[in-house]
Amino acid sequence: MSSLLNIQEKIKKKDVSCEELIRSTLDEITTKNKNLNAFIDVFDTRAISIAKAQDDAMAQGKAVKPFAGIPFAIKDNMCLEGELVTCASKMLSGYRSPFTSTAVLNMINAGFIPVGRTNMDEFAMGSSNEYSVYGPVSNPWATGHVSGGSSGGSAAAVAAGMVPVALGSDTGGSIRQPASFCGVVGVKPTYGRVSRYGLVAFASSLDQIGPFCQHVKDAALVTQVLSGFDPNDSTSEPNVEPLRGDNLNLTSLNGQRVGIPNQLMSNTINASVRMAVQHAIEHMENLGAHISYFDFPFVDEALATYYIIAPAEVSSNLSRFDGVRFGYRHASAGTLNDMIRSSRDHGFGDEVKRRIMLGTYVLSSGYYDAYYGKAQHVRRLITQTFSDLFKTYDIICSPTAPTTAFKKGENTNDPMQMYLSDIATIPVNLAGLPGVSIPCGTDDQGLPIGFQLVGRWFDEHRIFDVAQCLEHSIGFNPKFSQIGGHNGI
Amino acid sequence: MNSVDIDSILALSYLDVPEDQKKTFSNQIRRILDYMSVLNKVDCESADSRLETPMVARDDSPVVFEHALVKENAPDYRPEGFAVPKIL
């Protein structure tokens, strides 16, 4: 698929109209979705109407928005006024949002056109996109394998060339891990850079919205569009230098100090993944980066910390789903309490219930200090450790995930095994740091491998600059995707 | 965690899972909690309190939000409010 700047140029030169582009995208989604299940809804009437209005504005010589006519997809946990938003859950079946999330609004204000909702793990809880009421998403590189999760639909949609941009949310790796599994670029911005207003809350101290694209430059441009202070989100950061995604210019990595955590290059990581990541590190070294290895003492502890803090926030955030004001209500002849319990029992899937129970347990009287209190202290130590590490290194790199995309059904009965697939991404969320996954190779089955770059707080520009330099050097070709294509653009 | 514990957690969670699933959930949660024991080895004395997350709660004034979809999304909306089953 062409880069955003190429598509922008074609629209500007009138090689293709906005309407033609949107119609071809909708056709592409219809054709490819049968095999992938990446989209769960398309906004065809709305999208074509916006595209026609943009074409009319251009014909009349009116000012055109920078990304006019370019389609994008929205993960099913972000609100768009008047459209369904269900978090891939029976609990929110039929729910239409009465307002638009800030991130989606920023995209629309920049000219992007929303074309549909993408599949996800229920309430963003999962690492394979198999916990969805709409069924699993298939990996475009091998349809018997998972797409990763929880933003698996968005990752697969971009990997398959259905759309050039899709939005996801990342609480413990839910953008970077599916980006790794599907061979695309995935960005988790610094906590506070992108507004969470209108994102259905999973774990509010960890959630962050970011894009999937096929190219680093596109991802940088979209992150710039998404970013900005929003008074509707009390954790939105007001005093941040704006990101300049259009100004990536590194041609070498001279002077860049790169740290590699030994624990994420050990034999707990799949051999093919380690080999591809080592190859990427050699590229960085050849480009002039200074590489050194260090011990990160909290890899297992970070996973444990995350699976206390995130479920604790889940048990609180999801208490609003009670069948009273919105969402699924189970027909019950009993009392209000019976109705609430049976609505939650029938409305939530097993993984969501498991996390609510776990969160309730760690917050309950007698266990709070031992679990939640302790986890908050360890989280602070992890943040402190990163703060110290970034005095020595400019970028920290590792595999994005310990394996490539596994087969569907392989881990669904073993939640702990599923959680381990986020071992390299979770520490980044706990510290609120920015992280990007770029494809760096394939394993012996031809499945993509992701390379994670993590930077200082609000230092996304450096990550994008380094990632683009590396992307050009590695020369990963996304066309190998089984179902991927060029969508006529 | 034994079956008595799972019942108490289910009650606190406002969840009601079928009897035959309780043992599965209980075993899975037990295994996850066992993994959490790695945190017992961490010495948190050195945790720097300066890195504590600042309080982000604000004294926002409530804003009345009216939209036709608020009523349409309700399982049982009536002019006087959201209808629910009897409390007792």
C-alpha cells in the first residue's frame, strides 16, 4: 500500500477522487474481510457522503484538510457519535455513542474518513483477538494463526491493505503485540500525549490510543494528528512540545545510545525472534548506534504488577455495566440485584469475568496491601529504573513479543500463558513510556517478527526518527502478506 | 483460593457464574495469584516517592448531557427515569 504522503499527493493532483478512494476501500474490505473478520461494521453511507463533500470542496477551490479522503478504521472501543460501539462484547450490543472521542475527532478534523469499526478482544482484554463476541480475527500472513490482541482487527486490516491507517488502544501491549504478529508498525504514545476521552475505559492509568500503519513515517504523521492537550481528559498533558511527524530526517544513528535488556534476549524468547532482533541490532550498529546490554531486574515482576493493577482498575471501571442505564439487560423476574448479577453474567465473556474477579480479590479487605499496595510500590520502582536507564541510553530495544503469531486455540485455555505474550510490552505501559513496534523479519513459517523501540517520556520524535532509519536499512517488505494488497492506490 | 472464597469474590464482583464453572475460575485465579508471589521478593524501600503520580482528580462541575441516544440506549427508559426491577 502507498504511503499517506503518496495518497495525499494523488488526491491533490486529482489522480483519484476522495469518493473513488473510499469506494475502492469499501470494496477491498468486503472482499478481504470474509477471510479475516477484521471489520465488524462499515460506515459506508457516512464515509461516501463525507468523501463527496470533500470532493465538492476541492472542486470549488475551498481549503482542503491535509489528509482529505484518506480512510481509517476505528477499534470498537472508541466512540463516534451515532455509530455502534460495543467493545466486542454482548454487554454493549446495540449501544450507539452519543458523542465522538477526541482522538477520532482529531482524525476527522485532519480530513481522514472513518470507514468502519474493527474487531478486538472483549473490552480490550486479551492478546490474541480470540475473546470477541464476533469471533476471532485471522492473521493475514497465515489465516490459521491469531492476529494478536487486543487490537487484532486494526492490525490485520492494515496488514492486509484494507486501510492505510487504523486506530488501536494499548494497555499492556495491545497495539505493539498485534503489530508484531501482523508485520505492521504500531505505536503506543507516552501516557498523556493522546486524549483518552471517548475511549471505553479498561485500565485508566495504563490505556493509551495509537495508530497502526505500514510505514514509520505514516505512523509518526498520524500520531501527530492524534496528539494534543484535551481538557476532557484529566491525564492529558498540557505542557508538551508538539510532535513533528513530518520532520523525520535521520540518515544515520551516529551518537544514539541503544540499550538492550539481557532478559528479553534470553532463551525464554523464541529462537527465530531472537535471531531477527539480533539482526536488527546489527543494522543499528552498522548505522552508527552505540549498542550495549544491561540487566533489567523487573521483567517477571512487571507482569505480576500489571496483572494486579490492570484487573483492579477493571473491577472498578466495569462496575458501570449493570444493565440499568445502557448496555445488555438480562430478563430477570427477581430483584434489582438479581438483574444486575445475571446481566453481568450473561453480558461478559470469561476473560472479562476472570479479570473482574481477580481485580476484586486484590482490592478486597485483607488482601489490598499484599497485592494492590505492593504492586503500586513495584510500579514506582519500575518507573524509577527506567528513569535511571534513560540517563545512560537514548533508546531501549527488544523483541516486541516472545513469539510470532501462535495458532488459534493454542493458548485460550491457559490464561497465564496468554499473559506471558505481553512480557516485553507491559513494563512500558507501567512506566507510561512511548513505544513503537516495527517489523524486522520473519520466522521459518514466514510469520512476521516485531522489534520494539522505547524512548524517554514524550520523546516520540527520536523513536520515529530512529525507527524510520532502521526501517529503510532492514527493508522489510509487507507485500508477503497472504491477503495483503495494494487496494488500487 | 477455595470454593468459599470464589463465592465471596463473585458476590463482591456482582457476578453470578454457573456452578460448574466456579472450579475452573478458581483454579485459574489461583495460578495467576501464585505467579504474583514474585513480588514478595522485591524490596520496595528504595522506591522514590518523588515519582508518585500526581493527583489528577479535579473539581469539575457536573454538566448536563442531553442526547436522544441516551434514552434509546437505555434498556427500559420511561419519562420519569430508568426503570429497574424491585429492590427487595
